[in-house]
Amino acid sequence: MKASSPRPVSDEIEVPSEGADVQDKDTTRQDGTVSGSDAAKLRAMLDRIAGELGTFGLGMADIAGAIEVTAQTSAQDLETFEDLAERLQQVKDCSDTINGRIGNARSVSQKMSDELTGSRSEADTAINSIASLIDDVKSFESQMTDVRGAVESVSEVTGMIDQIARQTNLLALNATIEAARAGEAGKGFAIVASEVKQLAQHTSDATEQINATLARIEAGFQVLSDNSNRAVSTAEMVGERAGSFTSILNTVGSAISEIESSTSEIETASGEVDSTCGHFSEAFNAVSDSMSGAAKSLCDASNELRTIADTTDELVLGVPMSGLHTPDSGYIEMVLERSREIGELFEAELAAGKITVEDLFDSDYQPIPDTNPEQVMARFTEFTDRVLPPIQEAIVESDKHIVYCAAVDTNGYLPTHNTKFSQPQGDDPVWNMAHCRNRRIFDDRTGQRAARNEKPILLQTYRRDMGGGKFVVMKELNAPIMVQGRRWGTLRLAYKH
């Protein structure tokens, strides 16, 4: 089915008798019509107005797009400033915490310094006591040596006594023998000899007991001497370690003094950081408030310009739709005709059983793994890949000014794009954004207006983001695709002059 041609303007345009814009009575006929020459002038004027409206619409769209990008950038900068302000507050909080911890550290450092002073005094007292103990032990060892010498002298005396006892016992034995030989005359001598023998025996026994006792005393003295030697060695080692401990206490005391000095410097620096953070915070808040106001103003201005641009698009579209020919007329006829053709094609495929209504209107999109930007599949994607390229590619190839022509469903899902925008994705998301635009849902303002358009035709003039910071101002016509009285989606045809 072909679209009807726009209604042409006749050579003679009827002018109402009252409130007419054309006031030259010499060129107005009595029947209220304008002569052919004046109609041509009026038509030329309308053509010029339509052209200027088109140019104005492009300019407005470009400005609106630029302001929108600036507003988005301002909004991002505002978020960055708010994030910086928040981080600055965190730094200030950390500074406050550090100040508190430094105060605690100084208190602990002072307490440790006081305790170290007391510990050093106690250590000095202990070291002096240990030195005294070492001297006492050494003196005890000297006395033990003198006692050991006395014991050895006693042992020598007992040895001499034992020797005398042995000789006395020998003499008593001889006397006993001689008394036996003397008979009765020697009995008295025998008694004396017997007593002397007993005395010698008792002396010998006493000497043995004294020697045994001296041996035990000497053994005890040896143990005491050994213990004394060990005590001296231990005391000397303790004295050396105590000296080292005193040195450590001195080192720790010096370190604590340095820590206290450094803590004081850190506290001063932290106070300066806190003050600086306060100044920065005030500045950031002021800039943030200013940027917030500027961003809001830009957004409001962008919205107002968008509204003006939309109104301009309606005016520009109204001229060719009223029957006057403009540079947009051919594209309007094309999109209207092709959208009806696609609707009729879908209905024919449904009738042939090549797809079901449920699959054709599917909106349960399934993400395609490892795609960036994300691409999705619907149950009708393979169907549109089969039937739409011949129509869409023919439209793009018919006019060098046409940038793209593609059908989207009512959610903005574009299953099958033109070949040049349907490249396999690579590793660069920016490149993918520009070259892999098929199987994606476009939820931007232009895409959603196109997808949800209920009018017979919609004109949108906008800046298209081509990726990598590049923008192109273009016009886009949107015509609904109807299937069995139900709107399936929209045919989007974009072109530039």
C-alpha cells in the first residue's frame, strides 16, 4: 500500500473575507480569491518560512542538546564535588579522632614517663642491694676459707692424738706382756697397763669420732662454698643484667620523650589540617550550592529549549502535512508508506503461520552474555532478522542523507538494525556504542518518544551521540507499525541535510 501524496497548494488560495492577512485591495478579486501571481508569492513565502523553521529547529536541537550535555556534565561535577565534600568531612572526622588519640597518647606517655622514673629509682636501689649482696657473699666465702683452714688444723691435731693413742696402746700391750712375765710382782703393773690400754682405746675412739665430725663439717663447708660460688656468679650476672635493664629504662625513657615531642608536633599539624579542612569544606559547600543552582538552571533551560524544539518540530511537520512541499515531504511519504508495508508484512507472516502473535509481541528480553553495552534477545528477533533487512536496507540506500532506518517495539527494543550498525561487539565499549546498535533497548528521550508515539507521524530534531564525544544533529521521523489493529512498534527514519 502506498501513501497518498501530500495535498498540493493550488495556484489560487482562497482568502477569508474578514481578518484576511493579505490587505492589498488591488490584488484581491471580488470573489475573495488571490490572483495567481500573488498566490505564487505567498507560496514562496511559506516555503521560505518552512525552510527557516527547519533550520531554526536544527539550531534549537543543537543548542538544546549542547545544554543538555552541559547540564549532565554539571550534574556529574556536582556529584564529584559532593563526593569530595563527603570525603573531606571524613578527613576532618579522622583528624578529630587523631587529635583525641594523640591526647590519650600524651596522657599515657606522661604516665609511662612517671612510672619509668620510679622504676629507674627502684632499679638503682635493687642494683645497689645486689652489689651489697655480692660483697657479703664474697666476704662469706673468705670467712669460709678461714674456717676450712681451722678445721684442717684440728684434723692435724686429732691425727697427732691418734698417733699418740696408737703408741700408748702399743706400750700398754708391752707392759701387759712384761707384767705377765713378772708374775705376782707384776700384777699391779698389769692393772696400770690395762687402764692405759683402755685410755688409749678411748682416745683412739674419740679421735675417730672427731675425725668423722670434722669430715662432715668439711663436707658441709664444701657445699656451702659451692653454693657461695654459685651465688656469687648468679649475683654478678644479675648485677650485669640489672645494669642492662637500667640502660633499657634509660633508652625507653628517651624514646618516650621523643614520642611526646613528636606527638606534640603531630597535634599541632593535625590542628592545622582540621582548620584547613574546615576552610575547604566551606568552599566546597559554597561551590556545590552554586553548581547545584547552575545545574538546575541548565536543566530547566534545556527542558524549555526541548519544549520549544518540539513545538518547532510540530510546526515544521505541519507545513508539509498541510500540502506544501518541503525538503521533509519525501521522507514523510517514505516513512508512512514503509511503516504500513512492515505492518502488512507482519500480518502476512502471521497468516502464513511463520510466527505467532505471542512471539511477535514478546517483551521477555533475554540478555546476551558478555555484551557491553548490553544486548538482548526476544522471541521475535530471529524473525525480524529475516524479514526486515530487505525493507530497511533499501530505504537507507535510496538516499545519501538517510542515516538509518530501523523498526523498534513499544519498549524501544531495536532487534534488527541496518548492516553498518550491526557489527559484532569488540573489547571497546565506546566503539561498540557506535557500531553495535542492534538488539539493544534505547531508553533515552528520543528513543522512548519514538517507541511510545501514538500520533500518525512524529518529527524529532536532536543531537545524536555517535560515541567518543561526537554528536550529529539530525531529524528523525517516527511512524507507528500496526499489526491487526494493534500497535507493534515504530519505524524510525533518521536523516540529515
